[in-house]
Amino acid sequence: MEPPLTFQVLATSTERLDRFLADQLSISRTQSARLIASGAVQVNKEKPRASRCLSHGDLLSVRLQDLAGRPVRTIAAYDHPLDVVFEDDALMVLNKPAGLVVHPAPGHWDDTLLNALAARGTRLAGSGEGRPGIVHRLDKDTSGLMVLAKTDVAHRKLSRALSNRHVERIYAALCWGHIDDPVEVDAPIGRHPKDRKRMAVLATGRNAATRVEPVARFDVCDLVRVKLATGRTHQIRVHLSHIGHPVVGDLVYGGGGHRRVTGSQRPRGVALEKAAPRQALHAAELRFDHPITGESCRFRADWPQDLRPLIAVASNDTDLLDRDNLLEYLGFAK
């Protein structure tokens, strides 16, 4: 019998165990649940429930042969262009386009970012075991910067830095309404009690903190600079909706969209919503210390092309469609 796969949780906390294992092992959630139910999974040498949430330092042991002949999924090649911002032997930084799922999951087993990396011939940390070196994720319809680890050492150090809040992730977003001053949003986030595909601010949720700063004011919306202190699922979208300024184009947490706009500005709201091809959220800046050299790294990705028309409509200025360094021009950079 092969020895079990063992690994330690580096994040501060995780979602429930069955979801966590499905992500880490690139297997379906059904297979993950089967492993747990059969006793093939131990957490700190104890048999856990599938609903258990893990904590930093927890030690997992998994007997993969208990999948009863079902192999761990391999990452199939998917020919898709990638915008590589930086790459060396330890890591790579990508500017992910909207519409691309990061990790294989039900409905997207063969057309994800990891599949595109496989077609490119890029090996990430642990990729031979089906546990690729994803340090953090972006939603399918969120664009922008991601860092991925190519070695186990880089993965471990970057994950620890992320857990210790030493990785700065700064987003640009268009949100409905106007924010006059910086806002610190400290509101716990958990799975919505009635809709498992959504998240919500809940007293029983995991701690979540977001800083929102106004950058540019338009007629019915603002461009804001959002800095994550934690990394919960859908955190920015949930928090902006929670304070009454949901992301423009967000079909899940949009809070009524253009119907929030009243009076003479209603047509502007309708035009803005029609111009939104997706949620107007972009990971614009990423800062961290290189896990091997210790060098300070800072990367920027300008406002994406698919959201340029949205900015033009919001500002009523078509000159912004072709302006270089648009975010810097609008005062986003610090």
C-alpha cells in the first residue's frame, strides 16, 4: 500500500474540508466526500467531518488509493493565450483575463488557467501530484494580477506571506453611488444560508477586512481603490454591496443595478449598466517580497480593454478609450 499524502495548512483558515480537498487534489467534491466518509482522510490524526473548517497548522493525511481506482485528475492542455507579466524559476505573475476560471472544477475541468499553463509547458509547485501552486485565486469574471508558485519552497513561503498579510493585493473597481472618504469594512463573511453559490455578511462567518478609497467620481458611480486584508470568497463584491455601493455589472451582488439611480440620472445608470460586459473589478496591483531572493516586487496591470467602454460611459469621455496608463491618469496609482 502506498504511503498517504500528507500536507500542512498554511492559510489562516479554509472553507469546509470536502471543498478544500477537492481544490487541492483536483478531484470532484463527490470524490473528496467519499475519501472523508471512508476514513481515508485524517486531520491531526483524527477522522474529521466533511463540514470541518481547517486552521493554520492543521496536518492532513490522505490515502489516495481509497479513491477505489479513480485516478487523481490530470491537468489537460488547453490552448489559450496568457499575459505573463513576470517569470523566473520560482514563480510567475499573470494578468488573468476575465472569463477564465483559475482551477479545474465541475463544469470547467479542461478550460481553466491551469489547463492553459499545461499547454504552455509550465510546471507549478506540486503539479505532478495534481496540487498545483496556486497562491491565491480570482473569480472567473474578475481580471488582473495573480502570482503562482513554480516550486514547493516558493509556494510555502508565498502562502505564509499571504496568511501573514505580507502580500498586498490592490483592486480597481467601479461601484454604484459615491464614497466621500476611505472606508474600512470589517464584516465577517460566510456561505449564504439559502443560496450555497453566494456569500454573505454573517455574524457566524470568517473575519474579513477590506479598505475602500475613492479615486475618481463620475455621475452615478465611483472608481475606487480596494485593498484586501483577508481573502474570503467574493470578499470585495460582498463588502461593497454590504456598504451600499455594489460593483457595477455584478449580477450576483449588484443590489438592483441601475434601479438604484433615481431622478434625472436614471438614464445614465441604464446606459452604464448596458455597457458593463461583466463585473467591473480588476486586480490592478500586487506587491510582495520574492520568496527566494527577498527582493521587493511590485507589479501593475492597467484597466483592461473589455472595461474601457464602461469607463468612457461612466465619465462621458470617449478619449479615455485609447488613453495609455488609464488608471494612473485617473489618479489610482500611489
